[in-house]
Amino acid sequence: MAQLEGLEREQRVAAALLEIESLDPSSVLDRICQLTVDLMPCDRATAYLYTNRARGFLPIADCGTPPHVYQRFANQMFFGQSHAGGRRTIVPFRDELAAGRIGHTSRAAAPPPEALALLDELELFAMCIVPFHSNARGALFVSLNGPPDFDATALRIAQAVAHQASNLVGHARTFQKLQHAARIRAGLATLATALNRETDSHRIAELLSAEVAALFRLSCAAVLVPQARGLVVLGAHGLAEHDVWIPLRDDTAVLGDAMQSGTSVFQNDLDESAMSGGPLCRELGLKSVLVLPLVGRDGPLGCLLLGNTKSRNGFSVEIADEAMVLGPLASAALERAALFQADAARKRELARARDQALGATRLKTEFLANMSHEIRTPMSAVIGMTELLVETPLSEEQRDFVTTIRRSAHGLLNLINDILDVSKIEAGKLTIEHLDFSLHQLLEDAVEMFAARAAEKHLVLSCVIRPGLPDRVRSDPHRLHQVLTNLLGNAIKFTERGGVALEAEVLDESASCARVRLIVRDTGIGIASERQQAVFESFTQADGSTTRRYGGSGLGLTISRQLIEIMGGRMHLESAPGKGSAFWIEIALEKTAAAVSA
């Protein structure tokens, strides 16, 4: 009969154990303890698991133990040795646990003095410890407050419960590890994306500290950077003090060790270590710390400090391995921010230099404009006086002198006008008029101006107007005439034989606008391809010998191209040494009402 009852008890326990479905180790062990007390039966049941952080056993769940006994037993009998040192208390039934056997003692069996003292300490009649198997390092502690002692069925039930608890805790821990790993990976990916958006090192440090503290469920985190043989906080989350300088010395050895070795270093029970009197404990209030070195391309950048102000055993090798990726992540972000800030500083310096250069150019332009005006006034008087003087009775020699003065004065006035135009263009003060005029007449007048000079050099000068070219148009005739006379004057100047031609044709047109091309061709000395762009620069001709032989300021083509571009057109050059040149202009001209109606 007793055997049958025992079998029924074991079956009830087995059925109850199969109903446990939780994947949380604490919940699993809470249910295990409750079932053990109810179905074994016993008065008390406590489940312990080994923790690497504390290097000892910690109570995870309990049922039936009075609070004062539970606390005394947990603190005095099962807590192991931490990383920082401290004494290790003797675990009851240590040999049995190591061998994987049940440890059992009872007042009914005349226990040895050590076991009797333990029963007295815990106010028990009998107790047994059943070790968990497999990877679930721990034990189930069950006890009776009074007689009778555990029977054989009760001990088998305790073994069965411990066996099932081992399996359930193993499954729960596997699930938790997978879940935790997925959460860490997702958190790191999100953090990397957020850091990539930041370009300020202080903002990066603050964001990194806040996200890492949340991700690893820590009290605080901080990015520390070197300053004056120590470290200062660049950005932090949860620290008691932010504006603190931390020297590198023995009482902050964990920081120096991490930076020198280039590997992560952690320290639990900080207040029991050689660093207990240092700033990590005293000023920052840390009880455990993990330090990750930050290393850039040119050497150490500082370190990432992860701290816990509540847990004395906040870190382990597993946590250090998980956090290892944070070092390269933070280092890359800080280096990128430093490059961005350096680039921004260079851009500000370039902008400042540009503004200074623009200011100097503006002053130069204003000076040239003012001086041109000041020189132009007396030159106009000189020209006027020579015009009057040439009309008076003069000897042949005197007339030659006056003619030379007049020609030189006109040349100097042209140079002054060119400088004034350049100054106006650079200052953005040149105005373009919009007047109705005859394009055909303007072309013919421009050619006619140089008829005498062409005849003197025995050159053929022609004006070719293609059919379809509109006559009445609207633009700035004075500036267009200025450009054409400059091109024609240059063509005649640099041509010794052959001829010069002005050609005009329409490229395309609409009812209100025509795009025309004006070409000045010559059979002169030509320009080498590598010098063609230079002729459009201020005070530049094809080469130095050209200036010495033909004279000129080198401003005409510069002004001409800029005038055409201001008027919405473009100027181009085609030339080869010894084969002449062709300067062509493409410009859109608005048709006048008369031209449209025609």
C-alpha cells in the first residue's frame, strides 16, 4: 500500500512538471519550488544557480523559507568568491555536489557536529541538496521543519524534480541567450546607423553612452578622451559627475590597462579592490566597471567606460565579449567626426580667405575705376586741345608733332576705357541697354571704320551678310559694336597679307527671337591651340613677342568675351599658326515689332 502511494506521488509530480512551459529561468524555478513543497511534500524549497560574475551560487527562487532564515542562509552559506577577492564560505555538502549526488542530513540520523550546527542555524529537522545536472550548474535545497525525515519516495521525487528543473532551466537559458543576442545585434545595428548621421564628437559621445547604457542595461556609460596625463569625459549618460578629470594612476588602473593593452578590461567589487579610494569609486560612485579601448589609425583615442552603480558583480567575460564591437564602432565614429570637423575648419578658412581676396579685388577694382576716371578727364582735355591746335597754322614739323600727340592720346584714352570696362565688369556694375537698331547697318559701319587701315596694308576687307539675317533687332548696339570693332581691329593688326572678313548668318529663329552667328575671319599669324584660352585672359596676348611687335594692352578680348556673356551669348576661337584665325560670336537677339510684322 505504501509503495502504491509512493508511485502515485511520483506520477502527480511528473504530470505537474510536464505542465511547466515558461522560458524564463526565474519563473521556472519559482514553479519548481512551489511544486516541490506541495507534492514532495516538504516545508521549504530553494533553488540556487551558479553565476560567473559572483563566482558562486545565488538563490534564484524559494518557497516556504522564513525571510530571516533565507537571507542568512543565502548570504552566509552559498555566496561565493568575487573577482575582487573576499572569503569563500563553505558550501554545505560540497563533496556531494561535486560528485553529482544527493546530500542529506537529519536530526533523526545522529548527524556530525558540522551538520547539526547547520540544522540549528537554519532551524531545521532535516534537509537535502540535489544537484542540477548538465549545463545548469546549481542545486535544489529542500528541508523539513520537523519529523518525520524524508522517505525514499521523497528523495526520488527530489531527484526527478531537480532533473526536470535542469532541463527546463537549460531550455530557458538557451532561449534567453538567443533572444539576448538578437536584441544586442539589433541594438548595435540601430546604434551604428544613428552614429553615421552624427558629425559632432560631443553628440556622438552622448548618443553612444545613452544607447549603450540602455542596450546593456547599465547604470552609466561615458566616452573618455586623453587630456593632461589623464582622461576627461567627452560625453556621458548616468554619471554622478560629468565635469571630472580622471588621472591615470594605480587607483584607476583599469583605465590604463585597457588603453595600454588595447583589450577590454573589467573589474567587479570595485570598492573592495585597490581602486576603492580612486575617482571611479569616490567621485563616479561605480561598484563595477568595464573599459573598452578606443583606437584610431594614429593611436589611442581614449576609452569607453561602462559602469554599474548598483551591482557589485555587473560584468563578466560574456558581457565583455558582447561589448567588444563597441570599441571599433565608437572609434570609427569619432575619427569620422574629427575629419568632418577638420574639413569644416578648412572650409571656414577658405571662405575667410576667399572673402579677403574678394575684398581686395573689390578695392582694386574701385581703385582702377577711380583712377581711370581721374586720368580720363585730363586726357579728354589733351585730345580736345590737340584737335584745336591741329586747325591752326602749323609748320609741317609742328603738324607731325601734334598728330603724334593726338594719336598717342587716343591710344591712351582707349586703354583707359578698357581698364574702366574691366573694372565695371569685375565690380558687377556694367549695365546693358536694350535698344532697337539695324543689325545690317551696325555690321557695315563696323567694317567701314577699318577701310582706311585695311587699304594701307593692302588687305581685302569685306562684310558678308547671309540671306535671312533679320535687320531690325533689340539689344545693346553700342556694346555689340565695341566687340566687333575690337575683333576687326585685332584681325587687321595681326594680318600682313590676304584679307579680313566679317560674316553674319542666322542659326535659328522664332517669331520673336533670332540666334545669330557673327564671325571675324583673317589670314593673319594665327594662334597655337595651347595659347588660345590664354588670349581671353586680362593683360594677355598669344606670346610676349606679339606684345612687343604689335603693341596692345591685352584687355580687348577679355572685355569682348565678358560683354558677350553678359548679353547672353558666347564667344569662341578657331585658329592655327600661319593659317589665320576665326573669332565667332553666337548671340540671341530679340526681333523688334517692325521686324516681326515684316
